[in-house]
Amino acid sequence: EARPGVAATLRALNGALGWPGALWVKESGARNLRHRDFLAPRAALSAAFPGGQVPPGAVSAVRLLRGPAVLPLRDCQETPAGLAVQVRRPEAFRRLLEPLPGPALPAAGPREGSVVLHCPALRGPPALRPRHLRPVLLADHLAQLLRAQGVGVHMVPALAEEGSPEVLQQLHIDWPSSSCGSSLPDAVSALKAALGRAPCASAGEQGPGTAALPEGVICKVHLKSFVEQQGLVGYDPNLDVLLVTEGMLRSLAELQQAVQQCLVSDPVALPASCFPGGSCCSIVHVVSCEEEFQQQQLDLLWRILDPGAYTALQKHLVCGPVKVTNPSSPIGADQYFQLRKGQMYEASVMKYGELAQDEAWTEVVDTLTVAAIRFEMLSTAHQSQITLDLENSSISTKGTKSGAFVMYNCARLATLFDNFQRAVERGTYPPLPPVSELNFSCLREEGEWLLLFNYLLPFPEVLQQAAQLPAPARGIRITANTETVCKFLIQLSMDFSSYYNRVHVLGEPFPHLFDQMFARLQLLGAVRDVFHSALATLHLPPLSQI
């Protein structure tokens, strides 16, 4: 904890008041940040202390708080709103913008266990629809978030090396393909043998007048009786008899293979894996609400055939429905991509004219299209419904809540630093000095503190929270904050855009203005790094120009 953080500062503030509960809140609104950075609200103080009177020693303890992970505090005052604390802002800028001491750590850090992400949508028909894209994009994003926290991720099912949907590649989805020499046939045979021994499985009723099992069905499994015997909760009450096919056993064999890879790569990961923030999931089925029933059937079949500890750790992350408004006919995922690409191209031509028709713009338009679709699919809580208005392109190509808006602001930063570098080469400005020589007391603009306090400071914790998979108290469904990064990027883009439109960063080349310009460039360089890191979790490359 060599870097100041929100959680560490709040823990220190609560500890200083000697109260076990959470009394303090971090401010985020521009109006309140003019007067304070942290507040212990009057109502919370009244509940914690007789008459709401904080002991004088506690206030003094707040003023004396120090520590590598604690923000430098300037003052602590009693106000009508409660106990208010302000941060020593120039020192906070310096501590958050200077490089960390010591050797750089590897990007992924130490291993923190392993997880299997299973996306049944990729086992379906080759013609994917938008409702299939949602769980696939969510699993792809979640895998990146987990890897950033040092978690080993194994993704199932493996795609065929040839014939996998082209739209997955167009959307920059990083999904593994199958390799030769698979041991699945042996695993399927072992599962068939286990099926023959399972007490709740039967080969069909014998006797006169009874129908034979349908073609392709291996046997029947009585799921309802198994659920009742095991006392399992959270399963659909309509689950009853499952007709087991070879395809189901192949799906289970592939899941088993992924679990074995986890055990080999991280022997302690399963069955007692714990993820950042106390998460306790090892196998996560990322499914659409339409696929949930079928996946519950497979979940129970796996528990019956392989009663190991890891099958009991299966959890289901369920995506809400994707509603497409006014489609003339059912639309495929590839048609959806091409439609949004055409709309993005038209919007670019309208805004930039002939430039947007140049060949150099093809890659830019493709990246903007991927950003538009990823934000359209991922900026809503995964359990909520998404409505795709295919005729209204403004949701995707315009407005402050679109992926295109985020990419545009990222490109503005690239242009800023490109212009600065060219000016340095021309001799207009001197090069950017080391951080130790910068004067951060020049950063007095309200927007500058907003960028540091609301984005640079909490960003590591935002990524950590987005990767958490907290186990439910009961049942098999879990929720994840998979919309967090998209919402963070949208809000960051809005506040950066407001600041950048108001402030002229590269001013006149007068020496007395350099201190402020250099401090601003250091701040905006860190903002650019946050953009790049957050976009990487969405497999979106930053654009150098739009």
C-alpha cells in the first residue's frame, strides 16, 4: 500500500474516531468538494456519540493521521453537515502522480487462484443473435478484469479453429480455440460409465406398452428427486426428468478438462478458491436468461456424475433479455455489427466530411463500432434488460453515454501529447521535467481535483470491485458489477471533456507559464494511462486520432 487509496483513508478516518462502524464518506460532487473531501455526516455522528459530540481527542487524532496509503489531510472541522476533512491537495497530486518507488511489479501480480468461465451461448447454432453476444461479451470482459487481479482464467467452450463466427473476431473477443489431441472421448466414456452407476438415472421404463427412448438419448435422469435428496436451493422448481444426450456429456467433459487445467496450473485453486474481495466462485456459467434453465439441467447432471467438491462450487451469472425494437425479421449478430458499422461510418462522414471516406479511417471506424457495441451491451447491469433500437443510431454514435464519446476523448489526449511533443522538437517548449521538479500548487482548477480525486485515486479499487464475484448467501445465482468500468469511463470522459473544453493546456511559450502547463500535462498523462488501462479490459485499443 505505497499508494494512497480511498478504502485505506476511510479505514484510517474511522479508526481515528474509535468507532467500529463506517462513519465517513468520500465526497464526489463538485459543489461539496469546494469545501471538503471527506465527511462524517451529522446523523451518523449522532448515532455513534451521545448528543453527536465527537470527543476532542478524536478530532486531534484525525488531524494527525499519516501513512503511505492514507491521503495527506490538511484539516478537520466541525460543520453543520458534520465533521469535514480537507486533503492537502498539492501533496496528494504529487503522491498520486509520481512513480512508485522500487522495482516494477509484473502486470498480473501474484496468482490469486483460478476460475472457469463457461459461456453456453457459444455451443449454440453458428448464427449468433444479439442476445447471444451479451453473455459472450460479458465473459470476455470479466476474464480481463480477473486476470488484472492475478486470477487464472480458463474459458469454455473452446471454439473450432475453423468456422467460428466472424463477428467474434470483429468484436475483438479473445476466446480460445480447440487444439488437436483432445482427451474428450475418454472423458465422455468415463461419464457414460458414471451414468450407468447413478441411482437417479434409468435407461427407460421396461415392459409392454412403454415407449423406447428417443433417438440420440442415452438415458433419463431424475433431477427433481436429486435436488430434493441433496437439499439444493435456487434451482427452477420445474426441473424434472432430463433426457441425456452425448452432446451434454461432451459439454461436461470439456468443463472437467478446464477444471483439471486449473488444478495443474494452480494446485490450491480448487476446490477452495478465494478471489479478490472475498469472492468464492470457481466455476461460473455466464448465461442468458433464455439459457438458464438448460444450464441448470447440466449443472445438476454434472453434480450427479462427478460429485467432487468443485461441482458444488458452480454458480450462474445470468444476463437479462436483449430486446430488439421493430426488427423486420430476426437479426443476427453479424447483421447487428454491420448495421452499427454503417451508422458509425455515416456519422463520421457527416462530422468530418471527405476525411472519413479515406482508407486510413477504416480501422478507426471499426474500432468505434466495437466500442459502440461493447458499451451498448456492457454499460447496463447484467441482470437488467437491454433494448436495442436499431434505427436510432444516436445511442451508439453520439451523446456522452456512448463508446464513441469515450474513444473520442481518449484520442483528444493522444492529440494533446502529440502536439506537445512536436512543439518540444521545434524548440517551442522545453521537455517535461521529472515529477520531483513539478509544482503541483499550480493545479487550482476545480476540474483538476475532480480528475484526481474521483478517477485517478479510486481507479485501482474500481477494477478490483468490478472483478469481484461474491458468493450468494443462498442459491446458485451470483451478481457482478460488470457495468462498472463502462460507467467509470463514461463519467471520466464527461468530466475530462468539461475540463478540456474550459482550460487551454498548451499555452503561450512564456517561461512563467511553464510550471502550470507541466503540472497539467503530468496530470493528463496519468488520466490517459487510466483510459488505456480501462479500455484494455474491454479489448479496445486507444485511438491516436478521430
